[in-house]
Amino acid sequence: MYPLAIDVGTTNIKLQIFEKDTIIEELVLPIETFTDRGSRVFQSPAHIYRQIVRGIRTMTQEGYNIDSIVLTTAMHSIMPIVEGRDEEMYIWLDAQSKPFVETIKSEKNYLNYYKKTGTPIHEMSPFAKIGHFQKEKWFNDVIRWVGMKDYLMERLTGEFVVDYSIASATGLFNIHDKKWDDTILKKVGTDESMLAKLVDTDYSAPLLEDVADELFLTPNIPVYIGASDGCLASYASYVANGTLNTITIGTSGAVRKLSKTIELDDKGQTFCYYLNDTYWVIGGATNNGGQIMTWAENVFFEGQSIYQELNHSLSQSPIGSDGLLFFPYLTGERAPIWQSTPQGKYIGLSLQHTKHHMVRSIVEGIFYNLRYISELIELEPREITVNGGFFANELLAMMAADIFGQNVVQSVYNEPNFGAVSLIHPVKSFLLSDHRRTFYTEDNHHLYNHSYESFKKEIETNIINK
């Protein structure tokens, strides 16, 4: 008997069948994202569900006897249900709510929203999205508000429920009371009756019989609601390696740590999200991770793989890029700035700088931004686990170790789906056997520190406090 973990991310759906702590089958299916009028970014939940059905049927027809399903989804999605209106699930990248966010931030005590919810005030959150939609003609016709996790749970089990972890990233959930916050709901013109019922991250409901028939599964097998992808990636790293600190760089990026207590930032710059009854996940997310490398690939390498060319560029330029700094804010930024207006830029560019300096400074800028976030959340003084496609290049893991001044651990167990399975089937001891450790070099760390301090000064003087 095998559990099936389903991770619905931003760009793809990853279905993985586990036998104990080992992935024995995997299927990755794409998700299409639609962009309209620049700031409007959404996906089709019906299409995502059809992809999941397709994936499960493929696996069951290969003979796997799946005995449970556990879900993980990306945070910050929301969809208005209005009769006659197309189903459009607005994802974290959607930035229509910028005017509403500016209005909120003009309020004297606007950080009270953050202090209640642990969710920074930003266009990504359902709080901001629903608040923005109040100006739409159709707003009063909304029957309810649905996120990706509650949508999938209802399709699979018939229960309209959402877990505390996803809820804690909406900006509508009071993390101290573990309830939808009535005052905040009134602020955005809605109420608890229009939202999913709240449940803990170990909650399960039986698979509907007709859905089971369609998927070639046994009726009534449990569907576990799981948690958010970011929280589960952190939990996976902890279960696998015993590390509380995690750096993830995929299309976007994040720095996180596990904490047994709620931790909030005085300026609202970091998030605090629920994982389970023991752990909270503290951190900061960046828009500008791997997608900045894709941009650099198109600009400097004419579509050739930047990761294949990267080793050469790094070897042809010194640590610190001879004084050249790159600020990777090509798509605005979440942590540490939480603004959509900053733009990417080079500082210190001169005739002595080559393409290789410019490429190195891009990589350094991505890491420096994440290090700045890490200082806000005060990482535990131990090793850091890294995950995401960015770190397939071993040199980038080495750079992370040198820039952060901490040894880095890579493991096959660092993905959200492993965290999700571990949440419902706890692992009795750390899986320390299958990992790679990269040790930092003290001399390199000191060299990076000099460049990083210049980066930090520019952020604090001319970007955050401008």
C-alpha cells in the first residue's frame, strides 16, 4: 500500500508515490498561467483538477495500490465564485491589488493586520485581492471565496475545508486564535460564511465514491489536507537532515526556519505561517530567484543554458565582481521590501567590467537579497538546507555556503511532497544517509562580507527607507 502526494505549485503539478521514505514513482504535469493587462495573473482550477485526474489514472493503471492521498499547494490563491463568471484562480503573482495595498499602508496602525495574521501586507495575499475586488460591479454577487486547496478538497471529498497552514497565508486568519478574523473580514467586505471551514493540517476526509471510480481507486480512502508548499519544504528538510534553516530557489525563492513559537517582525517584513501543532515557519519570500537567471540567460547567452556557462563566468570574475553590485528587483519584490515599484539595477558599472562580472554580480545579488532576509528572521546558528532547481549546479551550493557563512546540506528529501507524507506518517529518526554537505570557506566568506555590506547599505538607504 502506498501514499500518493500531490504538490500543486505555480508552474507544475508533481505527483509522487512513496514506499516508506522512498519515491517509487513520479509524474510531473504542467500548469498554464494566464496574464492579462500586466498585473492580472490567474490559472484555471478546473484544468489543474483535470491534470490531477489524468496523473492519478496514469499511476493507478500501472498497478500501484494507492491507500491515501495527501495534498500540498502554493499559498495566496483566491477565486470569487460568481454565477455566470468564468472560474479564474488568482495566484500570488497577481498584482491587481496594488492601489488597495497603498491605501492600507497609509493607515496609521496598518501593521495591526500583520500582527494578527503573520502575513505581510502585499499584493500577493487574498486579503489584498479581496479588498481590491470590492470596487468591482460583481463583488456583491460573490457566493463564496475559494482557494486552490479548498477547491481540490471539495472536488475530491465533497468537503469545503482549508487547513490552518494555507489559511495563515491569506491575511484573513488570526494566527493567535486560529480563526478567521472577523474585523479583517469586515474590512474586505466578506464574512466567515463565504470561506472554507478551518481544519488542522493532519485532517482527512474520505474520497468520494464516484471520484474513486474515475481514478481507479478504492472508495473512501483518506485524502489528507496537508499544508502549504513552503511550510512542507521546510518540514521535509528538518525531517531529512535535522536542519531548521532552509533556502529554496526555484522560479522565486525563500528563506525559512522552523520555530516552536510565533515570531513577528516589528516592521512586518517577514512571514509567520502555521505548519502543525508544534511548528511555525518564519521567513521571507523573494519574487526574484531562478526567473532572474532565465532573464540573464536570454540577455547574455542568447538562450544557451546559463547553468552550463556559469562555471566559466564565475572563474573569470572575482568574488565581489570587482565592486559591481546587482539588485535583482526585476519584478518588484516581496521580502525585504514588500513593494511592487522597485526595479533591478547595477551599481558601480565601469569599463573594466565584462560580461562575466555582470553575470557573477547577478548571482551574488540573488544571494545577497536572501541573506538580508535571513538576517531579519535570525536563522538558527547551524547548517542550512538548500533546495530547488537553482542548486543543481554544485558551484551555487558552494556560493551559498560561503555567502551565508554556514555549511550547506542538499538532500533528495527536501521537497514539499516528502514533508506532506512525513506529516501524516511521521518519520521516527532523521534520514541523514542520503545527502551532500558543502562546507564554507572562511576566507571566501570574509570577501563576500565586504561586498554584501555595500549591498545592504544601498537597500537600507535608498530602497527600503527611501
